[in-house]
Amino acid sequence: MPPDAEPRSKHTPADQEYLDSLSARQLMDFRNYLFSPTYIALNAAKFLDYEWVDVGELRKYLQHTAAVPAPAPVKTEAIPPFVTPGPTGVVKAEPVGSSVSAEIKLHALNEGGREVFELLSDSEPEDTADSDLEVIATLRHVSRSSSAAPLTDPDHFADDDEAATSSFNLADADHFTDNYDSNVDQPFTGSGDTMLTDDDASDLEESDTVWQDDGKSFLRTGKLRVTQKLTVERVEYRVGPAVIYPIHRTRTAIVVDLANATYRDPGTNQLYTLNTIIMNADNDSWEWLGGSRKTVQVVFTHGKKPIECQRIRYRCKAPRNAIIAAQQETRRREGNTQEERVAIFMTNIRGAKCLAVNSLGNKCPGGPVLKAKREGSSRGHQYFVGCSGWTPKFKQGHRIHNIPDNVDENLLANALAGRPLSDDRTKDTPPCSGLIHPHTGLRKKTCPHAHIVNGMQVQGRIQNYPCDAVRTIFVPTDPSIFKVLIVHNTTGHNHPMPTLTKVSFSHKETYRQCIEANGVLGASVAKIDNAPSTSQLLKGKTPAAHAAPLHNKRVKQDLLHAAKLEKYPNGLGVDAILPMFHEELTKPLPERYIHSHITTKKGEIIIVTFVPYLLKLLDDPGVTSFDGDATYKGIEGKLNEWELSIFAKVVQRAASLLRAYINGASADFFEDLFDELQRVKLMVTGKPIALKRFVRGGNLLVTNVDMDGAQALGLCRSVMKYNDPEYSGIANDTPPEEIASEFIKLCWRHGKEPIHDFKSLVSAEQYARIQDVFYIDSTESLEEFSSFIYGLGHKKISDWWRHKEMHAWIIPCLVKSQSRIPADVWDSTPSTTNTNEAQHHWTNSLTGIKLTPVEALESRRKVDQNVAREIQMSMQTGILSNSNNELAHRMARNGQRQSAAARRARESREAGDISKELQRQIDDSVATTKRLKEQLKAAKGPSVDVYERRARVQSDESDNLSTTAVLTVTPTQSEAPSMPADWVQPSVDSTFGSTFGFDVDFDSFLASLGSADTSLSFFAQDTYMAQSSSYDPTLDPTIFGFPGGDFNALMPASSGIPVADPFGEFMTMYGSSGVFPDTTASDFDGTVNLVSGAPCGNQLPSLPPPPPESPPAPSPPAEHRPESKPRRVRKEVDEANIITSTRSRAPTVRKRLADGEISERPQKKAKSN
């Protein structure tokens, strides 16, 4: 509705005059009579005017309340009174016209579920008329005729000391709360036949029955003959239907008051019967056993007259397995083994029938079989599950299943072939439990869980166990009585209690109220659940927390969908908009929102919507440009929203003037769109879209669009249809590509988007120059820029610029110097479509996204109407929506943003420079280090190769000695260094060999040489070292660190370590042969001088070559290593045990144990005390 149109009242002038004649107190009392305090508090805005008043009901109300005398005697013998006689101080007796008699006699009737009051003549008997207070009581309980919120307490019509009491009320009415959501905390009310006086309620006590809801019951013990054949031991009274009715061990009747539980069938709008309300709320499922047309007299309360009732019997259907804990345990363990996963998959594929139908119309009879994949193994499987009915001639529509990644296809092949999944019986699954409520109609015949019995996958069948519980409900035939009596047989249920998942009428009504409070436009289940109105209605709870059945999202979706269809019976899709458009045509033009609904020749849709007041702003002299662009987020489906936006300087705010819902994108389509916009603009305002370049008196200078060429060219074609050649000087047949540069400015922001992708391809200077394309100031500069782009040699950049040159209209619409728009006009109008883009986001934030077409249109109608009212208010009052949005303010904010952007760019550039400098220093350091290493390597000279070889010395046939000598290969032509002059060769006497733990008879050996000289040359006769063919400096005796090469210095001084132990280890290093091969003297270059250096007559055997199983491998060339401190000797190494040279140390026991050379670690020696 436009803001300048007055809302139309539903009241006639006569009714309005009648309402004006009433006092505010009368209307307030009438409001309190109709609505509960909770409803009034939640819908306060509804009562700000008189639109809620039904004048006919108001007249009836005032007639009856005005006719009540104060005080008046009331008969209480036959029917318990609603209130006791006494002065009525709450209802104010207003004067009535002469047409309303103070002695009117009324009689309450029920016709079609509604209370009707019959006027009685004076001649009719007195006892046929209801008392005035009875009439009031009946008026107060007409809630059965509506599903609205429950009425207020009838005490409104009585004095405080004469408050009415219900049949279930004790002294404190707070003990009674309705157990259902829509009636929570509402006081109990009922008709006169359902009430108990204070004396009747004196023997009631609160029952210990555990109800599964918030309801309470009160108990009267003692036998009660309900019917002639039925007697109970006690009676319980409760308000409202229960979710579960217990079966007591003692025969008990349950009286349920349903005065506040009145609901209508949404299809027929008829009230549900009382037994339907009871069964709807009950989570047990009952089978109707029929009812008799005969009635029975039923006593509801001790000492009261019986009430005529209809008897209805039910039998419990019994849930089919209702152990929740066992079901949860089944879910925990299911799918934990390969066999169970295969069994579950088998259940799925066997339950899915093949849907293929052959040419004769016969369904495929095939079943699941394994078939090899044509492309080979993929996703870990070589097979898939196909249909056995597939043939080359019948191959369409067959069902195919891909094997899940976690399913073993070998086990699956066994299952399909009927073979056991496993021979291990521990893989069998235990019996499961499931919860299948009978209200499903017992349609579920098989168990969804995996079952493995004796290794075979089997399908579990669901067993039903009948329950013998029987229920009888006595429903009064009098529709004015809202209570029922329920009696069960003495046989209890033979099954556990079902889960409370049933959604009752009360639950549905509660959620409908939440939907109504929030509104259906753009509503979803999540929005309804979390809406502030829902929290207020449910006292801070979510629907799921308020009532467990409302935790089911599917139920809430159905209720919401039904509410939307109720409001929009034609649906929510595109087809529903056409009836809405036809309805809009019946409204006056200023009140319309949908102004056009057309279909193009190609079947494309154009729907134009706007508020006429807003569209008139397009002709405002301060509006010199408009933005046009499409958005794709708002609507779900194929329709898109095209939005026309402006910045209204007169109120300093942006506004969307027009919205079009479209599903086309070609130049022809946009031509049709702008033609339609021109038509509706001319129809509503009497003016076309006034572009100053083409029509006289126009105020629009430019149009801002994005880079969509179809939109720009379609606009040009449409504009020329309203062109005045005499005024514009432009012929009507001018091509649209030439027209574009006269009034179109392409958005710079959209133009820069592809340039961002070039940043990594060029240098910072080149990238900055590309971004300055919009500031080219001459044709020569444009040519230079073109040469620069192609000179970069990047195909992606060249293609971008080639596209701009290919379409002659793009560069003139992007670059100021190439446009036909005057420079002052260019500078005074925006160069971007930011206004339009901001409006897209703002609208979506208010209405939501991905809405159905009807919801999108209606939600935007509300937004546009609110904007129109706000702008109209600003025009009238001068108050702006944003007082800091003047031109100076906007320019200052733009300057701040540009300065901040420049500062960030400068900081980023400086950080980049620092990073580059640091990287340069790192590169220089690396180069310097490399150069110094090469110099150091050259200064060290040639490297030597080092390798190890083993040398053996044979002392006799029983003892062998093995040791390792490190032999260095001396470079060619190197000579042995001369020994120091003071160096003395060591001498060996007859006791030398005994020190080493093996027997060497040096005396006999020396005697055999025939000489008394016992001196030996170290290099020739050393029993541990052998000299290679080249000089080996490592055999210099000084390297051992003792004077004169005395090997005795190496032996341990402690008597606790046998001196022979190290040699015993060394003697076994070459195996267990015990004898080494003999060698000849040719293996030695040295000589043995026993007497004055004379040649030895019998030389020691020479060393053999290395064993063939471990050939010597030359070590890599020695590299220069920085000088380091001598390595510390580990604590477990005793220097006295080192008998090799410093370049090769004997392996420790730990190392040889790790290498497998010895099988057992020697026991540690005991420490000396």
C-alpha cells in the first residue's frame, strides 16, 4: 500500500458510528472476554484500532451483560451454578436502548457446533429459560466454537469472595495446569455440568499417578457405579488430554476435562470430536472396535445425575519392539565389522527392486549380481552390483549399485552366492531391538539392522505381539459438555511404553501460533525455531525443548508448508504470480505493486514490480543517473532479480525504485525488458525514462551498467525508440554500438576484476600502468597503451585487451577521453554500480536468499513499502535517515578510505623492499661462503684415500692373532720422511712375547737365526704391524703415545683383568679355523736385522690379502673439515684395551653384540671395594 493512501476499514460507517458511541471500558471488557491475557500481551499492536472488533458479537455481548440484574436469586438445585448468588461488582451495567428489555428471557441452544441463544416470550414457562448467570457461563465457554487461545477466568464476572470453582479445583487453582502447550498455565474452565462445588471437592486429594507430561490429577477413592454394569474403585480427574494413560491395578475411571482443548479440522473447519482429541494426544496406538448407537447413562461424579453418553471401545495395537536402551546398544555396535557392513549393504540392495521395464511393459525380474567394471579397478573395487536381468537388448533403466569403500567385495561375493560370510561364529550378531510404532500402520515388515546367523546374512522379520488392553471412552451426547470418562480393563499392557513422538493437535496449534507470530514470508524451520516471537510465546524455550515431538524437523516443515499454502493457495512458484497480478489489477493504481507480467515471443518471463511513489523519484531533478544490474542470490530457481537503483540526493539515501523478475539474458530480451519499463513508467508517471541526451526535459544524464554487453546493447535499442532526432541530432537508425558512448558508463570496479589476475604475471610498475587504463587522456596515449599491452608477451593479457578492442563500444564507455559524454557530466556522475551492488546486499539481509518466487516478491514488497514511507516522512519532516550522509561527509569518508588504502600500499611496498634487501644479503653471503670453501680446498692440496685391511700374524699352530692395520695409499712419487736423529729403534728380548698372552719362544727363534744379536728392526719384525709396499706414516711408533714404541705400556696394570682377554677376542675374528694361510717373505719390504742389521735367515710369514667376502672399498676423497677438539673417549672404553692404531679402534663388546658377532654379553666384573 502506498504511504499516501489511507487504510480501508472493514466496518461500515454505521458500525463505526456505533463503535464511537461506546466507552473504552466496554470495548476493553469485550476484548478481555474474547481473548486471554497472554494473547493480548503478545498481540498488543492488534488492539490499537477497532479492526479486531466483530460488531455483531459485540452487540450480543453488550445485550447479555447489560441484562444481568445485580443481585438476582439463582436456582442451584438442579444444576450446579457457575457462580454463587451475590452482588456482581465486576460487570458495569451500561444503559441500553429501549429496544433491549431488562427482562429478556434467553435459552441456550447448540446448532452446528455453535452456541445459539433463543429469545423466549413472556408466555413461555419460566423453567424452560436458563438463568442469567447460566447464560453468562455458557457465553464464557463458547471456546468449543473456535480454536483460538483459551478464555480468561470466569471470575471476571464475580466478586472476589464469590469466585467460581471448577470440578477439579481445590482451594488453590494454581494446582491445575493444562498439560498441553497451548494451554499451559491457563485456569481450568468448563460448563456448568462439569463443575464441582467446594463441598464436592472437599474429599479430593492429589493423586500419585505419574503422568508423562506436566498434567496433574486429583483422586476420589470409593466405589462409583459408572454404569449399571460397570463399577470402579476410584476416580481420577485431570485437565486436558494426556500423552499416555496409565492402567491402574485398581479399577479406576479417569475423567478428562476438554473445555480448553478445542481444535478444528483444517479441511472441513469442523470441530473434532472429544474422543478424537483423546486418541490424537495418546502415544499408545489403539484399534477401534466399534461403537453402539445406543446410549448409556454414565455417572461422572459421586452424587451427581448421570449423563447420557455414547460408548466407544478400543483395543491396544501394541508397539512391535519398544526397548529404547536395547535399540541404542544395537546402533552402537552396528557396522563395526566387515561382515556387518556387508550384511547392511546386502539388506539395501535386496530391498531395492529393479525399476526397468521392457518393451512389452513387463518389469525386470532380475536381482543383484556382481559385474566387473569395464574400466578396471577403481576406488579399490573391481566390481559393481548390477542387475541379472540386464541384456544387450534390454539394458535401459536397470538398477546399479556402487560398492562402498568400506565394504569387502570378496565377502559381498560370498553373500550374493549364498555362502557364509565367515566360519567364525563370534561374528554372528546378537538379537536386535527396534522401535516401530503401530501408528505407522504396521507397514514395516522387515528389520533395517544387519543380521548374521551361523555366518549367513539373513533378513530380520518384525514380530508383532498383540496386547490385550482394552479401553472404553464414554463421550457425552450433549455437545455443550466437554468432558469424557475413560475406563480400561484390568489387563495391563504387555509391552514397554512407546516413545512420546506423536504430534498432537495441541503441538500443531502451538507451532502454528509460532509461525503466525513470525510470518510465513521467507520463513524456514530454523528461522521459526529461533525467532524472538517464538521464544516469547514458549517462555524462552525452543519448540523442541517445549515439547519433545516438535524435535522432529519433518513435522515442522509440513506445518510451515501448510501455513504457506494457506496464505498462498496457488502455491509459491512462478505460476502463482500470475493470479497475484490479476488480483493486483483490481486495486487502484497507486496501491498496486505488481504492474506487469508478460511472456516474450521466445517464452521468457518479465515481471515488473514497484511502488509508484518510489518510481516517481526517477523524475526528480536531483537524480542524474541510475544503476541497473541483476542479482542471482535472492530467488531460488531459474528466475533472477533485476534491480534499478538511484541515489536520491533530496533525502541523501540510496533506494531501489523498481524490481523485475526475469529469466532471459540476450540483447533481444533486455530490449523487451526496457521497452516494458518504458511502458509502465509512462503509464504510472506520464513520462518515459527521461534521458536528457535523447528527449526534451530529461533529467537523467548517464546510465551505469556492469560489463554485460547484452544489457548495454538492449538498453541502447530501447532508448532509440523514444529518441527525438530533431532534439538529439542522432538518427533513429544509428547502430546501438555507437549510441552506447552517448550515455552509458561501464562500471570501473567490474572492469578492474580481470586485471587483478595479471598481478603475478608482470612487475609492479607494469601492473600499475595496466590499472591506469581508465585514465588514458588521449588517442595517442591509447595507442601507446595498446602497444605496451601487446609488448608484454602474455597471452592472457593480450586476449583481455583484444576483447576490448573487438567491441567498439567498450573502451568509449570505460575511458573518459574516448567517451562522447561531456567531461563535466562524466565527473559529476558515478563511475561504478556500487549503489546497486549495495542495495542487493541490503535487500538480501532483510529478506533472506534462495526464496521461492512468491516469497521473494512479497518480502520485497514489504521492504519497498517501508522505504517509500521513510522517504515520504523525510520529505515531510526534513529528518534524514542518516544525518551524516551529506556530500561533504561522503567525500570525507572517501578521502579517508583512499588515504588508508595508500598508506597500506606504501607500507606493503616498504616491507617488500626490506624483504628484497635481506634476500640480496643472504644471496651474497651464500656466494661468499662458497668461494671461501673453494679457496680453502685448493690450499689443502690433493686428498688421500684411506681404506682398511686386516693383517694376520701366525705365532704357532695353536694360537692365532688377528688385528687391523690402517694402510694409507701414498700419492705417487712420495718418499718416506726422514726420521728424527734422536729416534732409537726399539729392541725386542725374549720376554717380549709373553706379555701378550700367547707363547712365542724368542730364545729358540733367535738361536735358529745363528746370531747372538737380539735387536730387531721395528718395521721388519713387528708382530702386529706390517708395512705396505709404499711408505705408511701411520706406522711411526711415536703415534702410539709411548716412548720407543713400548707395547707394554698398553697393557692394563690391574690384576682384575686378564691380559689375554683382548687377544682371545681378536684370535676368533676370522672364524674357527685356528690356522691362517702361510705367507712368504715377499709380502714384506722390511728386513730383520738380528745382528748388526744382517739379513734374516727365516722371516715371519707375510700378511694375506683381505678376505674376498669384504673387498676393500676406497673411501671418498677427504674433504676439508674445520679444526675441532679431540673427541672425548667414552667411559665404557678402557684405553688399555686399545691395541690398534689411533685410526682404527677395535670394536667394543656392545657393537659386536649388535652386529651379531657374539651371541651373549659377558658378565660385568665386580667392582673392587
